[in-house]
Amino acid sequence: MKYGRIWNFNAGPAALPLEVLERVHADWFNKGGTGMALMEWSHRSKEYDEIHNGAIGLVKRLLGLDERYRVLFLQGGASLQFAMIPMNFLGEGKVADYIDTGSWSVKAIKEARLFGEVNVAFSGKEEGYVRLPRQEELKLTPGAEYVHITSNNTIKGTEYFDYPDTGDVPLVADMSSDILSHRIDPAPFGLIYAGAQKNLGPSGVTLVIVRDDLLARANEGVTTMLSYSTHVEKNSLFNTPPTLAIFILGEVLKWVEENGGLAGMEERNRRKADLLYGFIDEQGGYYRCPIEKNSRSWMNAVFRLPTEELEAKFIAEGKAAGWRCTSTRGSRRRCGVP
């Protein structure tokens, strides 16, 4: 392939579109005729302001967000959001519902319990996380502060396409690994967060989208840097943001828009998933996907071969053909092939 590139299946930091990398490289040493690389620009400069606000505008346009939503570029990854969300919205006398669909949900639940009462409305643990819950299985709390989901479970290979009906309770979603991969209706969501390194750009920046009505209910007395209100009021410029990561994220957003927006992404991802799962299902059990069909992820296809020896051979031959994956046997927490 061009530049000797390989097939990169790393979960995150993940592959970026080659067109984006080429655009970033084109004026790396003298961005926009300023005589400086972008990473040398002041985050208070007019030049950076255009990039920063341009990326915010692209997020809103691609996701169809109305004036009620605030777009933030924060740091700390999704892992910090596991704590920041309950820190801002839970507390004494409050309860939040969490839907446990895998490892990342478990981490979010663990952090939330440090700040208030957590009701696990569903857990797929006993079944090995091979499916997502049906609506009638959810034991939701009337008047909960929010309902938290992980929209795509990278390790387990499940993904939401029809989100839970939570009524008037805001839905909060970790979309780190499937944001911008298909169209969504943003209306049910009070907060969406995503570490950029899987679907949006390089590591170092975390996208957070928060709706005004949920923001208005945030706890007072939250430490300044961990208060959403701080970053909304300062347009994510309270402290020095990861300017280079935000710039590259913005270039990825431009690429998505140029390639059909979310409708185009959805069509391509659906086609790829149908091709892969169709092939797996036609093999008479030689390749086997353990995930319930309606829950299968477009982003992370999990499948098994008849023996671990054959799986090892499959991975070895893939590497010889130019694949690259940080884990040679899928995740450390799931045997098989991701």
C-alpha cells in the first residue's frame, strides 16, 4: 500500500484516513503561513480559534445537534468521564441506572458507586455478555438522574442500534468506539462522551456533548476542573486544550462530511458488517460468532475457530499478510478473534 502502510486493526489509537494524514502533513512546519507548526500556536490565537470552533460546528452539524447541546473537548479519556458524570449528577438521595453490557460498563459502574446510589438495571454477565437487553428486561428506576449505557462493547462485540426507551430520564452514553459510525437521533441523550482515539482522531482529546437541561441540574461544589459548567462557560478553553489532537479531530470530521456524512458512514459500515458476518454464518460452524444476531457490533466483530491452535494460525497468517493488531488473540478478556 502507499507509503508501505499496513492493515491496522488496533482498537485505539486506531487507523486514521490516509487523506487526513496527508492533509495534516502537507503544511506541518508552517501551518497556514504562520511560520509555526500548529502545535506551537497559542490556544488563545485567532488562528486556533477558527480551528476550535470549526470542529465544534462540525460535530453539531454531523450529529444534528440543536441549540440545547454543548460540545466540549476535554482530556482524561472516557475513563475520567466514568467519574466526572456521577460527580456532577449523583449524590446523596439520588440514584442513577446503569446497564451492564461488558467491561467498560463495569468500570463506569464502579466509579459511579463512589458518588451515589447505582441501580444496575440489567447485567449480561451471567450469559457472557453475548447480547444486549430487551426493553422489557430493564429494571429502570422512576425519577433516576440518568440511565447510562455503553453503545458499543469493543471486547464483547455487541452494539446498540435501537437505544433503550428511558422516558423522561436522560440517556447517557459512552460512544467511544462507535460515534460517527451510523446515524443517531440525539433527542434521548442528555450526555454523550467519546475518547477520540477509536473513531474520531488521535488520543489526547475526549468529546463530550451535554444537553442544557441536564447541565442545569449539575451539583454545586464540584472541583473546578471536573465541573462541566466550567468548560461550557469557557468553551473548553479553561486550561490549555490538546490543540493538535483537536485539529486532527476536526480534519477527520471534514473527511466524514466529504464522504457522505453519517449516512455515508452507515452505508459503508453496514455493507462491511453484512459481508463479514454473512461469510462467517455461511461456513457451517468453522467460523462461529457467539453474539446474538440482533446485538452484533458493526465495529468489533468477534468470532471463533474450532480450536485455539487454528486461531493462532489464523492470526499468524494475517500478520504475514500485513495485518497489525495490538493483541494477537483478540482481547486479553475474550479469547478468539476480534
